[in-house]
Amino acid sequence: MNVLDLTKATVLCAAIAFLVYSYPVLGQIVIIGLLSVLWLSCALQTVQTVRRRQPPV
């Protein structure tokens, strides 16, 4: 990790903290939405992997 990556991560975390602190309901909606998209992406990838491993019927 270089200094630029560390700076970007710090700014992003600060922006998220500011959003959650200033607008708690909006912050919760955004966080829950992002986590839901991430979870659905992982679930889709898992389903696709399982389908590829099964022999065709």
C-alpha cells in the first residue's frame, strides 16, 4: 500500500463517518444497501460456481 492509497482510504472513511454522523438514517440506508449489493454479488458468484461444477442433465 502506498501513500496515495492510504490517503484515498482515509478520505473515504472520513466521508462515510461524516455522512453517518450528519444524516444517520441516510447513512444507514446507504450502508445497508452497499452491504446488500455485496452479499448478492457473492451469492450470485457462488451459485454460478456450483452450476459450473454440476454435470449437465
